[in-house]
Amino acid sequence: MPHQLPDLALTLAIGIVQILGLRMVLDGPTRSASPRIRQLLKFGAGTYLALLILCHVAIWGAENWLPRFLTGWARAIVLIWGVLSLFWIVLYKLTKLLPTAPSPGRRRFLVAARTVLFGAPAIAAGYGVFIQRFRLTLREQKISVPNLPQELEGFKMVQVTDIHLSPFLSEKELAQAIGLANETKAHLALVTGDLISARHDPLDECLRHVAGLRADLGIYGCMGNHERYAETEDYTESQGAKLGVRFLRNSRVKLDFRGASLSLAGVDYQRSSKPYLVGTEKLVDPAAFNVLLSHNPDVFSIAARKGFPLTIAGHTHGGQVRIEILQQDLNAARFFTPYVDGLYQENGSSIFVSRGIGTIGVPARLGAPPEVALLTLTAHTAAGRNDLTSSAGASRAMRS
């Protein structure tokens, strides 16, 4: 399937890196090692490559006969090792470019610095896997809207997105997120896609937890790309409706609040291979304040042109793993959209992109902690704000 091509490309890339790394080790540090050690290295590399292929095969159908927990974590471990080994290869090549230190003291310093450099990626990976991905926060974001109806001043929406209930997120963690969302006492609850990661994940359990959200105007949502990949869109819609969760699939609902009208529209996942938001101008209500739910944030500029002053999205996980180098925010999401994390405003229209709760690919978050988002509408413009700006909003950690 097309959505599995990135996994295939990543598998091939990691395989090539492992082969290059093995050659580098055999031709470098272990050139004078015993034949037995060199054979062990070759055996280890061959075993890893076999696991890499096996884990990729699991993506293509082995999950029908292997436990989801096993395939999920095996694939994650393989990917983490592949990324770490790439870092180590690059660092090794860079350290070989350093001149030989003439004094013993300087040599000791360089050895210590080299050890720190080689250990840093593993420490960062451990922090992302075992610490930061569990640090759920509540982000409180005010969204200034020109000409906002007076009745909607202070209107609160709580957003839960990218849950990915799977081997990487437990029901206990999801229940904590739902509890945190309910603490906000928002007027409206929103779920913007990716309830699960794959077909055999516990969708019914996820819907049951989501149905526990509490908001005066109800619970509404839209579909994400993983509902599409798992082919569960229709089931999610029907089962959600039975539990009181209404998924808007290229449709809208009109909500009344203090005498003002709010038109809430939702669309299925918008694929980049096709034109965005075709026909959604019909979902705009000229007599109401219009809000669009779209899992994919890349639709923002088109949504604004079609008449939606506010779009609410997820999908990016805030980059999930973000590294800042030379004041540049490096993360995979930036290759797909400029709208990665937080509030963006352009020509009077706004989009909010939440980092979400769960993870995909690897169970790690670095520089992008999980969150529940509380969005508050206001007519007041923040001082010093410019068009096409991003704001992180205020966050607080979840109370234990």
C-alpha cells in the first residue's frame, strides 16, 4: 500500500547503514582483532538485518498471527538501534578527522569528549522513551479572532488528538488524559483523529474512553490517516455515534452558545496526493462562526480561503522527536508541513496544531511532550503578534 512505502524506504536505509557500519568497524577498530571476534561481529550484524526484514514483514501482515505487542516493540527496538547506529557512524567519521593530540593530558580529554559524544544519543533516546513520552501536559492556548461574536468570548474547546492506543500507550495513560481534559470544564470536546495505530489495536476500548469526555455541547471529531490505513473509518463513525461521539465526515453541525451560532465542520484525512478540501465551501455557514476539524494541518491556507477562520488539527505529534541545532528546529514533520506545533495565524485566520498524546513508529518523544489542549476564543489581539506566527501557549504538567 502507498502508506507503507515510507516504512519500506526506512527499512532499506537502515539496512544500508548497518552494512556500511559493519564494514567500517571491520576495516577500522577491529582490523587487528581475532578472527573469532570478527566472526561474532558479522553474525551480530546478520542477525540484526534478519530482524529488520522480519519486522518489516510484520508491517505487511504478520500482525494477523503475531501479537501486536510483540511486533510493535520489536519494530521499535530495531528502528531505535538503526537510528543510534547512524549517529555513531557519523560521529566516528567526524572524530577520525580530529588531529592526534601531542600531550597525554589532551589525549585523555579527547577520549573523554569522544565518550560523551557517543553516549549522548543513547541517553537522549532513553529520556525520550522512558521519561518524556509520559510527561503529559495541559496546554492552554488563547486564540484571537477578529470580529468574534461577543457571545463567543471565552468559549473553551478541549482537544484530544493522536491517541494511538497501541502497545506504546496504555489504557491507564489514556484515562489520565481524559481525566485531565475533563478538569478543564470546556464547552466543547474535540477528537481530531488517529485513535489507534493499526487494525489490531483496541479501537473499542479507545472509543469507550473517548466517550468519557465531558462538555456541555458534546463530543465531536474527525478521522485521521490511521483510521484510513486500518480501514476502520465506518466502524469508528458508527460505534462512536452509539457512545455519544459524533465524527464529522465531510459534514457540519450547528451549535448554539449564548445566542451565537458556531458551525463545526469536519473532514476525513486529506491526502497530500490529492487536492485539499474539495467541496468544503459548502460546509461554510455565512451566518455562523466556522471552525474546521482536519487531522492534516497542511490544509490551513486553503481552509482559510474557503471561509474557515479557525482550523484545529493534529497529525504531526509536534515533530515527536525534535532536535535544535544552530537555532534550527529539526524534526520529521517539517518535511511535510510548515504547521508543526502550536498556533499559527495568517491574514486573520488561525490554525492550532496539537502535539497529541501518543506516538508512532518508536515509543519516544523528545522536545515534544504529549498534551491535552485547551483552546479559548477571544476577540482581543495579543500585542506584538505578526501574520504567520506560531505560539506555544501556556502549559502545565498533569497532576499525579
